[in-house]
Amino acid sequence: MEEKGATMATILDGKAHADRMLEEVRLQVEARLAKGLRAPALAVVLVGEDPASQVYVRNKGAACGRVGIRSLEFRLASDTPQAEVDGLIDRLNADPTVDGILVQLPLPKGLDAKRALHRISPAKDVDGFHPMNQGLLLEGLPGLRPCTPTACMSLLAHHGLALKGLRAVVLGRSEIVGKPMALMLLEQHATVTIAHSRTRDLPAVCREADLLVAAVGQPGLVEGSWVKPGAVVLDVGINRVVDLALGERIFAAEPRKLEVLRTKGAVLCGDVRFGEAMEVASAVTPVPGGVGPLTIAGLLLNTLTACEAQGR
Ligand code: NAD
């Protein structure tokens, strides 16, 4: 952890923890190669031209290269029919040299994301989105688990946060982050509340949290006054803010972010007002540099796990 000053919270450095996780994967891949086994292989399917998805896929490819995982990219045009996407997934499922399959979301309009995700073999489902893997998580059994909450749990474990009996509030109930995060915290004996867009008096619910995990996709939704003094705050949201009036409201305690917004016309931020939270919490993840880098590390760990679990 990096100290920020006497009265401020600690910044939980996700980048540094991601580096630790990646180094662990790299060593395990190296050990496989030394035993004469092949490198794990991750197939990424990208349909269409979504600019954010292109960046994510590029970053995933670069991270694979860093740890010795073979990265295969399959790029399809945005007007690709569903049957063709299905056919590609079927071929990758059957290919013994592919250990993990990831379909980059969102898919272009007209394609059914759930159908694609459900078609991936559970053994190769490195995103942990297949109902089989979600069911295993629900039962507390081993399986491939969603990367973002897995990596968040790893960060919490690294920093030695005792979860047993802790009051945790997970803000957001998506299948990708909110629900699996809540299940993983429950598995570690936290007392978990899932809050969402219909929750009454959200600030009061959040203020009960010793651990607050925000995954809503609403820039600066969580104000400093919503944070219980001494709480640990994980900010999963990644939002691009271009509206100056919004920026002036949510970055009142973060002059540097406001300056970037003014000069560059856009700035990245989380769901939590970082500057305000830093004055109340005991530890906070920043955006960028918090949960984002951890997610890719979780994906590569899952790829290695999938490879070994398939006996390859
Ligand atoms: P989603 O859009 O699927 O779900 C959002 C959830 O937030 C919903 O359950 C909804 O009920 C809740 N919500 C929305 N508005 C709300 C409000 N005003 N008050 C209370 N609850 C509200 O989102 P997701 O896929 O879980 O992603 C959430 C955020 O996390 C996004 O910003 C996304 O970009 C980010 N994300 C980051 C990573 C990472 O690697 N750091 C990974 C996945 C998602």
C-alpha cells in the first residue's frame, strides 16, 4: 500500500497487485515449459469495431505476451451472422490447442451475447460467465470464476482485510461483477448487502459498509458522505467523463482530474468520488490503476487454471 498522508486513506495500488499476480502466472507458465508442456493458449473473439473493445483486446494480447501465454485473436465483421459466431465458438471448443475462450463484449446489435457465452465450453470459459460456472460459484465449488471479482478478492487477501463478519455492501447486481462479488464475499463469511438502482436510501445503505464495492457505471455516484469512516472502498467503475458541469460537481475534491477534463476534454473516473472518499475511508482503489489492471491478471490466471484443469 502507498501512504498518502496522515489524514488521508491509503491508495490500494491495483497495478502493483496485478504485477504480482502476473509474475505468479509467468513463473507457472515457465515451470510448465521446463517440464516439456506447452504454453496455455487464450482465444479472443472480437466482433465489430467498438473502439473500447479494440483497446481491451490489445491490452489482453500484450498481457498474454508478458507471461508467456499464447494469444489468438479472431476478428469478425460487425455484420457477422450469429451462426458464424456459433461456428467459430464450436471450432474453438473442439480445438485441443485452445485452453480458454473469451468473447469480447458488447457484441454488435443483432447478435445474442448470452447465446454466444452459453455456447463456450464451461472448461474453457475463462470469463466465468457460463451458467455452469456461475452455478459452481453459487454452490461454493471450484470452477472458473469471473475475473474482476476474483481479482478484487485477491487484492483484499493481499492486504489482509479480515472478511469474516464484516459488513460488505456491493453496489450493482450485474452477472459480471456485482452478483459474483457478493457470492465470493459471502463465501468468506462477510455479511453482504447487494444494492442497486431500485434500492431505497442508497447513501444510508452504503454508510453501513465496512467494505464498499461500487460497480454501477455511474461516474462519481458515491459521495464522500456515503462512505463510513474507516471503510475500505473498491471502485470497479470505469467511466469516461466529457461533461464539464458533471466534472465540476464530482471532481470538487480532485482538482487534477478537473484540470485533465478541462484541457483534454475527457477524463476517466470511477463510480466513487475518489478525492472525497480519500478523506473518509481507510483505503480506496483509484481509477485508473485500481481494479482495471487486476481484471486482466485474473483472466490470465483463469487461462492457466483452465489449461491445467483440462490436463494439458
Ligand atoms: P451493468 O451496467 O451490467 O450493471 C450496473 C449495475 O448498477 C446494475 O445492477 C444497476 O442496478 C446498478 N445501478 C445502475 N445505476 C445505479 C444507480 N444510480 N444507483 C444504484 N445502482 C445503480 O454494469 P457492470 O458490467 O457490472 O459494470 C459496472 C461498472 O464497472 C462499469 O463502469 C464498467 O465499465 C465497470 N467494469 C470494470 C471492470 C474492471 O475491470 N475494472 C470490469 C467490469 C466492469
